[in-house]
Amino acid sequence: MSVRENGRRHLTRLLASEIGLTFRRPRNLAMLGVLAVVPVLVGVAVRVASGGDVGGSIIGQIAGNGLMLTFAAFAVMTPIVLPLTVAVVAGDAIAGEASQGTLRYLLVAPAGRTRLLLVKYANVVVFCLAACALVALSALVAGLVLFPAGPVTLLSGTTIPAADALLRAGVVVLYAAAGMAALGAVALAVSTLTEAPIGAVATSVVLVVVSQVLSAIPQVAAVRPVLLTSWWGAFDGALRAPVAFDQMGQGLLAFAAYVLVFGSLAWSRFTSKDITA
Amino acid sequence: MAKRTRAVRWGVPVAAVAVVAAAVGTGPVIAAVRSDPSLPDRTAEQLLADVARTWQNGRMPQMSGTIVETASLGLPALPGLSGLSGPGGPSGASPASLLSGSHQLKIWYAGEDRFRLMLPGEMSETDLVADGGTVWLWDSAANKATRLTVPAAPEGGHGGGHGGGHGGAFPMRPGAASPFASPFATPEQAARQALQAAGTDTAISVGDVVTVAGRAAYQIVLTPKSADSLIKDVRVALDGEKLMPLRVQVYAKGAAEPVFEVGFESLSFTAPAPENFSFTPPPGAKVEQGTATPPQDHRPEALAEAHDRGRVVGSGWDSVLVTSLPDVPAQDVPAQQQDGKGRDGMDVTALLDGLKGAATPVSGEWGSGRLLRTKVVSILVTDDGRLLAGAVAPEALYRAAGVKG
């Protein structure tokens, strides 16, 4: 009983220390800074350009309603910017410790490899959530400062009150974070395979780019439902009336499948490999 | 660590992959086994009669559902045809993109004049909302709402006789719904067209009972008797209870998968929420007025137009469209029977150039030209400026080309 409690307390402490390390690393802070700046840049660009014809796309609608910047930011950032930051954090998780020789010391603690891996992944998930929330917050603030706010027009042409729009923005944040967490599992699995963190990060990013390219080629349209990247864009289901829960639900299932497969891969590799460094 | 333990550990991801693959691959199988569709036996005649009776009453049940259209016509990669799309859904809501890949359409149906069709795109949406006499066409990418005035057509004038009559505003008129105009067809439209085309040249039989969108359905199999036809058969799945078409599949000769399929992926026979039918143009949107043209086949001038442009040689499955270039390039695919004129945003010239590039040179007693073969359509562009197309083997095109007219 007390041993288990001890173990749990140890786990919590380990996670807290991991999260602390993640959010104190200058590199990660710089990435978060970029994530916060991109929505502002989009907003400023629209503000500057809004003298001319802004068109009717989601970007164009920002000029009329600052709240739309939140959704536009995700449309702009989910394909590559957000995945990049997640790949860096998750790809570094094991390989980084291994290359610095600190992995051995972590394993000296009585947590066990399975628990250490769980803590590492939980840390990645927290980072994904924080990154997506930061994008939404930054876009929200920038949108409110630069543009008028008011009832939001959905993709279906229905107009909803601003409070509802904020709720839907929350749904988008959670969905996007889930999508990024799935990528985090992939990058974590790659991270257990190597002791060069840059290799793990690069591999994860290349996987994302290859997926994006594949889903742009009509001749291989059949593989689209299998690709992780195809489901990231389905957050736009939150902008329809009625909300396209079926599409987003399928997306979440796809994310869960990726976490299951690559999480178990990471576990087998991490619990069976010889840690020499 | 012992080798054996290590092997066991690697078994876990393998098992995970197997579980996911099984869940993805056998979902439809499980559904099919679970419901094990069983319906009372009906002959083709009984079934068709029942269908005709149901349609004569003209009332489709209230429902909402998702229709998925999949086309693998074997067209070469043509400019303007590539549908860059998301997971199951499309990105471009362009009708031309429906000719390749898989596309989704959502439908809410409460009555002939109260329905909504939604074509989702990536961060965009096209909607057709009909509520009584008001019909709105909403294009979110253009931020444009078009109010379509439906001319007061004499309804009920075509109830009896043939089972293929148009029943009211739904399925929507091709002209009324320009973005949804053919090549996309609802199961209802496609089924009617298939049944209309049936005649002495078609063998009609009842296939195995299948499950479509979780519902047990009869299958009517239409098999062309002609040897020239590239189409093996057309299978129409009819809901066992409501006798509503749930799916239409077109199989080409020598292909295991359907070349064209449109059917419900999910379907529920409950009254849709009323807010689906109330559309108000959002503030800031462009609002335009448009006029919905009556359906093409109800328009005498459409026939005249078609006559000016080209003629049809042969009948039924062997129909070959003969037309001249380049005045009427959009008529190249007769199966679509579309009004063409590039209205759907296809770059017709580029498309035609693409066709010519992908075609192989052929010649014979009839002359010479270029031939494009796909799984279901053959297209022949002769050097003297004619275009022949049909769902037939090239030999039938050559025969038609030999007859100067």
C-alpha cells in the first residue's frame, strides 16, 4: 500500500520535474514564442491588406470578425508549424537523454522503464495541449485587439453568438492537441530508436512532410484515410452546423490508433534496449 | 534480458497493429455479419412494381444521412480533375473534382421542398437549403449566398405510368443546383436513370441481399446484353423496408471494384432538426439572385440544343455521342449529360488538351484520330474534328465514326 503510494508520488514528482524542464528549456520557450507570434503575424497581415478585397475565405473573414483569427490560426498552423514543435519536444524525449548520458541516471530511480516512458509521453501530451492553447490565446488576443468582434459566421452560413464561438474554439484546441499528441507518440517511438535527438526530430518531421505530399497526390488518394496528417484538418467540423462530430470522432479514432501502435512500439523498444549511455 | 522476453515484448506492437488493422478492415464485415440481412424473397418484377408504387406516391421518408460518392473511372490525371481532399472528405467543392476520388455529401430531408444538401470542403462548405419556396445556395469559400427562385412548375403532372418520373423539387433539378449538378447524383436520381435505361437490351435480376448504411437492402442487378458495352452491370440497392434506393454501383467489365458508386454511408429515418432548413445570409455575405432552370429533360429547347451540338448513334447501353470539335468541347462525356459550357468551372480547353495528350493515335477504314480508353468510357477524337464517346468498346466507336452524317 505504502509502496504503491510512494510509487505514485514518485511518478507525480517525476512528471512535474519533466514538465518543469520542458517549459524552462530556452529552445522550447523560443518555439512557444514562435507559436504565439504566428497568429499575430496573420492578423497584422490581414489588417494591413484589408484595404483591398480580402475575399471570402476564412482568412478574409478575420477582417470582419477578430474571433475568426483563432480558427484561421489553426488552419494555417496545423499542417506544419505545430507538428514541427511537437516533433522537436517528443523526438528529443528519449534520444536527448541518451545522448547526454542522463538516461542512465533516470533509470536508477525505482520508477521502471515503463513508467518513465509513460511520464515522458504525458509530458509530450501536456506540451501539445499548452502549444495549442497558446496558439488559440494569442490568436484570440490579437484578433480582439486588431479587429471588431461579434457573432461568428460558421462555414455553414449560420451565425452563432461570440460565447458559442469561444466554446467551439475550445473544441478545436482539444482536437488539435489530440492530433498533435498522436504525432508525439510517433516521434517518441522514433526517439527510442536512436541516440541522436536530431535524427529522431528530423525523421518525425520528414514523416509529416511525406504524409502531406502523399495526401496531395490524387493517384494515391486511397491512402489518405490512413495518414495521420489527413485528420488534422478535420477540426473544421467544429465550424459547421450541426457540428460534424462523426468526422471528428473518426479523426480521434485515427489518433488513438496511432498512439496505440506507436506507443506500444516505443514501449517494446525502450523496455528491451540496452542502455549504455 | 532473455531473448524470449524480448520477443514477447515485440509481440505487443505487432498485436497493436493487428488490432488496428482488424478494426479498420473488418468494420464493414462485422456490420454485415451482425445484421445478417434477411428479407422476404421478391422477384425482380415484384420489386420493381413495389418500387414504382412507392415512387408514384412520391413521398420519400424523412431522413438524414451521409452519402459517399466514389469514382475510379480510370481517367488519366487531367488538369482540373484532381480532387485534393482530406480524409474521407473533399477539399474542393468543385463538381469536376467529383469525377475522381471519394466525396461526401450530407443530406437532411424533411419533404420535397424542405431539404438541405451539404458538400463539405476543407475549411469551406457548399450548401443547398430549400425551405418551402425559398431555396438558398451558400458557398462559404466565396462568402456568397444565392437565392434561387424556383419557377412554379406544374407538379403532379407526371405521377403515373413510368416509374422514373421526377417527383417534385427533390432530387434537385440539375439546373437548380449548379454546384451539385451532374456528375454527382443522389442514389434516387441514379437509380431512376438506371431503371429508365432498362429495356429490351437489359437483363434485370435480383441479387443477394446486402447491407447498406446498416440497413438490409435488396439488390437489383441490371446487366447489359450488348457485347460492346464496357459496363458489366449496374447494381441498385433498395432499402428492404422503405424501398428507397440506398446505393448504386456501376461495375465495368474486368474490374472487381465498382468504377462508380454513390450510396449512403449512414442513414437515419428520423425527422431532421428544423434549424437545418432555416438559412439567413450571414452579415457581410454577398447576396445574389439566381433563377433555377427547370430540369433539362423537361425543357424542349434542351433537346434542340443537344440536336444542334451532336447526335446519338445507337441506343441504350451502346449509345455513342457524336459531336464536333471544338465548339462544344464540354459534351465529351455523354454519360453525364451535362449542360457543359464550362459552367462548373472546369477549364475545358486544358481538359481537352489533356485528353489529347493522354490518347493514343488510331486509324482504320473510318479515318484516323486519337483514342482514349478508360474503364467505362471510350473517347475518340477524329482528325476531321469529330468527337465520339460512349460506354462501349472502341470498335463500336469506329463503326459510328465510319457512318458520316
